[in-house]
Amino acid sequence: MGCPGHEEFAIGSIAETGNIFVADYAAQYGANDEYIRRVSAEEMDKIQRYRREFTPSRGPIDPKDRIVILVDDGIATGATMRAAVEAVREKHPKKIVIAVPVGSPRALGSLQQVADEVVCLSAPAGFRAVGQYYRAFPQVEDDIVKRIMHSCS
């Protein structure tokens, strides 16, 4: 869930299970209860649409007793990854590992409290945004994701 007016700055997230995580700083950026309810509903609709479009022939893979590796292009606030960890943790995996190329030292420290292991190649002190550590940082188009997902199933 993006910050009001600055959607790329996460103030929280929602997992496919419906678990909602709201960062402790969300209210100071204008995310009141009504905003959280509205955006959570919008994001859940998007998650369900993505599930139908990206993996139409199967449901989620059961992580019970498996090592789960959660990967992202980087971690700024940690809100999205925290929701992912909490959603997976409810399914009783053997271990949860977070793997990212770059992240905010503060967010990574927070995630070390909820994951079994955090692997990050670079946690620069002057971290401001994930995109600043890439030469190019375009959005991945849905058609590309569908093609990749369909080739894996």
C-alpha cells in the first residue's frame, strides 16, 4: 500500500491471505483508517486478479515444511516483505529466507526479527530508494510476467 500522493513509498501491505501490515509511520504520511480500508480492498482485488491471470492452472504452493526464499529487487521500508513473511509464516514453513540485492539498513534490521535469515548484498548507509541502485529500473509489464509464469507451470 502506497503513501497517499506517493504510491511508490510503502506505508503497508496486504498479503494474498488477507493479512494487512501497516507501518508505524503510516498515519504521519496521511494514511488514516479509511484510506487503509480502501487501498487494502483495491490491493486485494489486484492480488486476486493477478492470481487468476498469472497462475490460472494452479493455486498457491503450500510452503509447509519447506525452505521458502522470498526475493525482491530491493527493500526500502520493508512493509511489503514483512507482510509476505507473516503470510508465509502462518503456513508453517521449515525456514524463511529473505534475499535481496540492496536494502535500507533500518528495514533489513527490522526484517531480521521476523525472518529466519536475511541475505542482502548491499545495505548502504545513505540508502534512500531501491531505484537509485539500478542503472535502469523500469516496471515489468504484466505480459512479461505472464509469459514467465506460464513457462514455469
